[in-house]
Amino acid sequence: MIPLLDLKAQYAGIRQEIDAAVLGVLASGQYVLGEEVAAFEREFAAYCGTRYAVAVNTGTSALHLALLALGVGPGDEVVTVPFTFVATAAAICYTGARPVFVDVEPATLTMDARQLDAAITERTRAIVPVHLYGQMADMDAIMDVARRHDIPVVEDACQAHGAEYKGRRAGSIGAAGCFSFYPGKNLGACGEGGLAVANDPELADRMRMLRDWGQEQRYQHAMKGFNYRMDGIQGAILRVKLAHLEDWTEARRAHARRYTALLSGSPTVKVPREEAGRRHVYHIYAVRSPDREGLRRALAAEGIQTGLHYPIPVHLQKAHADLGHRAGDFSVSEAAAREVLSLPIYPEMTAAQVERVAAMAEMEAYVG
Ligand SMILES: *Cc1c(COP(=O)(O)O)cnc(C)c1O
């Protein structure tokens, strides 16, 4: 059996470090925020190449706070993509703003900057590109449009810890960058976690206040805030794991290179591509197949788990029916939703396992 990811294998490799970190927090009494979380914020900001980091309880909260801190609210519009996890759109809706979609590029499945101008109105208050699967969107093209319209960009980097675009890390190019530490992400807590990075001190301050009931000082509430604080235990665990992240990312990249080398001759299975000048961190290795269900069944029969990221684009989700979209509105996203299949990828996977998955996928591609 080859799982899509293996969280227990990761824990087994660093068990002593994690256990010591958790016990340290238990003994310290700092169970919410505290020194471990503050240290993690400094270390993660340095990792991203930003001045500030604000740790919160989920990636969704990070997106919500970044948008709120930029002044997004009811009646506003925020431009994003429909081919993403639903949380991107949900965070926009939490502010009272309306998500406005532009389609993704066929090659990268990230925001198609050429469609941005047509989507921007006088109500547009932010642009949220998603660094899907661990590869950054075309940030030069997106930032050009954003600057021309003077609209801030919030990077949804929830799948892209350590990804790069022309040498700059995910989260460091827009006004804010948002990360998730959900256990299955490239950097995962042992529970929920999230964080927003920024370079503007006032933006970082507003996010810091909003995550803790809008407090300027204790019991002085300058804004209507939230309880979005990170746990001390998660901060300590994330510090331990951050020290391993580059090794884990290189292991993911090696697995991806092997998959791509083994599968790129296949007649039907299309492999993902790393764009020039970008560092893909392969949170997900998604191939495309016209017979996705057949491929999924064949791999399942061999004990190989696969995933669907994502089978229904956000504009066709019942939850967002109020936006009034229908099938055909974003054809690139809809085609991707029909064809993508995520193969197992995680740092602890062996080369032999990668080869076995690739061989089985390749065989199915030929025999159908
Ligand atoms: C995981 C994820 C989120 C939400 O993060 P949570 O920590 O689960 O709230 C948002 N956007 C994308 C693209 C994600 O993959």
C-alpha cells in the first residue's frame, strides 16, 4: 500500500525533537501564543524573506485577516481563481466582499494575469493569486496589473512554503502572503495552524491586533477582532519542523523529477511542469489524464492511493451558487477539475515507491 502522504513516517523521523518541544511547552505554561510562537514567527519571516510574520490558527484565518487589514469589506470585490481549495473564496466571503473569478492558465493552473484587467472594477480591493500545488503564479505579470490599478495583492501561499519566483520566496512579493500549517501541508502542525507574512509594519500590526480580539493593550479593543491565535504547542512543533523543511522540499523535488522522467513519454498521462525561474515545492504532484477515473481505479487496485485536487471548481460549488456562475464560465478550470489526479508524494517516500507508482500509471496509460 502506498498512501498519498504519510504523517506518521514524518513523526517517526523526528520523534525525539518533537516530543521534547511539546514537553517544553507543557512545562512552560505558555499554551496560547507565547515565546515559542514568537520565535517561530521570527524564523518563518526570515525563511520567507519578509520583515514580519503573524501566526494564527489556520490558513483560512490568515487570508481573512490579511484582507481585513487591507480594508476589504462589504460591497467590495476581490479577484481570485476558481481552481483552488474552497477556503480561498470562503475567506473573501468572511469579509463581506464578493469573490470575482478569473480563469487559470492551462500550463500552470495558476491565475491567468491576461484576464485580470477585464475583471477589475472600481470596487476591486484586492487580488488573491493561489500558488497551486506548490508552484507560484506568474507574479511579475500579476504585480504589473495590480500596480497599474493600485490594488494590493494577497498571495495564497497555503500550498507553497519555500516556493520561489525569480529568487523570491512565496509570500514575499504581494502586500501579504498567507500560509497554512494543516498537517498535510509541506510544513504541517500537529493540529491546525496558519500564518501571514508582510513587510509593511502597519499592516502586520493590524493583523496582530485582529487575531487577538482587536486589542491594542489588554482589554483595550481598537477593532472588532477575532480569536485566531496560534497554540504554543503548535509554534514549538513548527519550529522543529521548519529546520527540516529544506531537506523535505528537496526530497519532494527529487521524487517529482523522477516521476516526470518516468512518465513524460506516456501517451495519455500529462506531467506537471516547473516553469523557468520558479522553484516548485510539489505540495501536490498532479498529472492530467483524459481517463482520470480509469487511472485512479487501476492505481487503487495496486494499493496506490491518489487524490483529487480539486474535482469541482469553486464557481460550480453549491455553496457559492449565489455568485450566479454556470458550467462553461471558466473552461480551463473546469477541464482541469475533470482531468487532474494527484499521485503520492511526501518526503519519506522511497525512490522504489515512486518508480512503482510511475510504472503502474504508465501501464494503465498504454492498456487503458
Ligand atoms: C489549505 C489551504 C487553505 C486553507 O488553510 P487551512 O489551514 O486549512 O485553513 C487555503 N488555501 C489553499 C490553497 C489551501 O490549500
